[in-house]
Amino acid sequence: MPTPSDLANRQIRLASRPTGLPTRDNWRFTTEAVTEPAEGGVLVKTLYLSLDPAMRGWMNDVKSYIPPVGIGEVMRAGGIGQVIASKNPAFAVGDTVSATLGVQEYALIPQEQHKRSALHKIDLSVGSATQWLNVLGMPGMTGYFGLMDVGQPQPGQTVVVSGAAGAVGQTVGQLAKIKGCRAVGIAGGKAKCDWVVNELGFDACIDYKSGNVREGLKTHCPDGVDVYFDNVGGEILDHVLARITRKARIIICGAISQYNNTAPVQGPKNYLSLLVNRARMEGIVVFDYADRYHLAVAEMAGYLKDGRMKSKEDVVEGLDTFPETLLKLFNGENFGKLVLQVAA
Ligand SMILES: NC(=O)c1ccc[n+]([C@@H]2O[C@H](COP(=O)([O-])OP(=O)(O)OC[C@H]3O[C@@H](n4cnc5c(N)ncnc54)[C@H](OP(=O)(O)O)[C@@H]3O)[C@@H](O)[C@H]2O)c1
């Protein structure tokens, strides 16, 4: 068994801040020696990394819910790994853990950073490593708390979700069905729309790339939209605003259509619909719910087990592919939760 000092750690660091879509030039590849953890720390070998639209925001030097990644720093990323050295009695060599590992092959996590890195053991009998990055992980928690806490769906109501075939979207639509709602997705392309209807059990899905979203909403939400879970922003948000019911709830989870803009963000034009309908629009940041994740994970694990929840991941291999793989999120090439496999 190699000792940490025999290992080299390949890393991907932020070299410069992009304008528009990131390119390979925005990244710097480095290799560093791996060191033993100090007292209380652990050394984790990265197995899988979660690639998230939020990464694009972390590359910008703007105030947000979390500081930007600094120039020269290893790119921030959540992931699943295996403890390969431990100076902490709570973690044994061989444990599988979830943590903010960064885009690198090995993460040394000192004791004082365990909380900030959200380091915790995961139970692979409940779900696979990639499911722990999807419905049992951060996107699943986002869908769960956004829908349940902010959306407050009632049986019989209509829930619309954009980015429906993505990580957050697949959780939202399936959960809406489990809670007795009508679930209507919006996604790009026939394959994704067919999948959310035929495999996940959504009632309908509107292909925004080939169809007319306004007409689709009219057809599939004849009584209007009670809850809209917005992952994309832009024009689609405006179309949904035009169809909301009285006291509707709109969850602002993300606005991926705007993340690579070089022009100012396009805000909603139809916002007066909130006034007319006495409706509300509320943002959500998943980390605010961290102290309740265990409750949601237990519930979602039950749905995974009894087959009411499916979890689709799109796994791409190789740390070096990170710059191009990340772009799949922005051109819609990912089908399910985008995961980078770093080691077997
Ligand atoms: N607030 C929070 O705490 C929180 C936490 C996690 C995620 N989020 C947000 O949730 C959203 C979904 O994240 P995710 O991880 O589940 O990603 P994802 O849906 O798995 O992947 C992104 C998808 O966005 C769609 N997309 C890309 N460009 C678009 C455009 N211009 N217009 C419409 N759709 C576009 C693509 O699907 P199509 O092929 O269907 O176009 C793409 O596959 C993002 O906005 C993300 O920032 C927020």
C-alpha cells in the first residue's frame, strides 16, 4: 500500500476569470506532493466530483452566498471519496465520505476544516456513491427543501419545473408526483422530455427547444401553475409568470440561462403577475437547510428503495476532462446529474 508521500496530487486551479463560457485557458493544471494529515485531519482520495452550474458563479469575483474561488486556488467542488489516511478517531481508513474535495485527486482536510468542508461519512447501503451526489446529495436536498418548504405543494395542485431532466429537476418532479401533485416539466429536446414522462412519471413535459412554451403551458396546465420551481430564469420564467394561479409560489433556485451572459441578467418582465395573483417568488440556498438534510435523506432513501424515486447520473471519466465536461451543463449535453469520475 503506497504511503501518502509516494502519491502525486493532480489538481485543477482557477487561472483567470472567464467572460462568458469558461475555456481551457481559465484553468491551470498542477501536480503537488501528497502529505500526511496532521492530528485530527484526514486524507481523502477523490472518487467522484459533482459538477454544478454554481461553479460558473464561483468563478466570478462578485458577492454571493459563498466567496468566489480565488485566482490560483484549487477549484471548489463537492465530491465522494475514500479516506486513505486518518488522524481522527471519527474516520477510519476505507470509510467513504462526502465533502468539499476540490477538483483534485487527493484532499487533505485538517480538523478545523471538517465542518466547513461538510465532511461526513456516507452509507453505501442506502445509495450508490453517485446517488449520494444526486437525489441523496446537494441537488436532491435543493429540490426537496425548495419544493417542500418554499413551494408548499398541496395534493391536486400543478407543479412546473424547468431543467426537468437535470439533477434538481428530476427530484422536484418526482417528489411532486409522490406528494399527489400534477408535475409538468420543461426541458430541452425530445429525449429528455420522453424520459421525464415515461421513466419518471411526470404528467407532461414541454420541449422548450422545439415547442412553444407559452402554448405548452396552456395545454398542460389548463388550471394554471400553482408552484413553479425555476432552474433557468430568462424567457421561460416570464412564460410561467403569465400562467400562475392566485397565491402561486415561485421558487427561484437558479437561472442557468443567465450564468454565462456577457450582457446584464435578463430579469422577469411579467413580474406584475405576482401582484395580480397575490403570489410570491422566493429564493432558496440549499446550505440553509443543512441541519435538516438527514431527515430529507431518510425520506428520499425510502422512495429510492420502494422505487418511487429514480436517480439518473451522467458520469464522465477523467480529471483532465473537467474543463470540457463542465460545459455540458451549459449546452444541455448532460442527461441527469453531471458527475466526474476521478478514480475507480
Ligand atoms: N439555490 C441553490 O441552492 C441551488 C443548488 C443546486 C442547484 N441550483 C441551481 O439549480 C439549477 C439546476 O442545477 P442542476 O445541478 O440540477 O443542473 P442540471 O439541470 O443537471 O444541468 C443544467 C441543465 O440546464 C439546462 N440549461 C442550460 N442552459 C439553459 C438555457 N439557456 N435555458 C434553459 N435551460 C438551460 C440544460 O438542460 P436542457 O437540456 O433541458 O436545456 C442543462 O442540462 C441551476 O440553475 C443551479 O444553479 C441551485
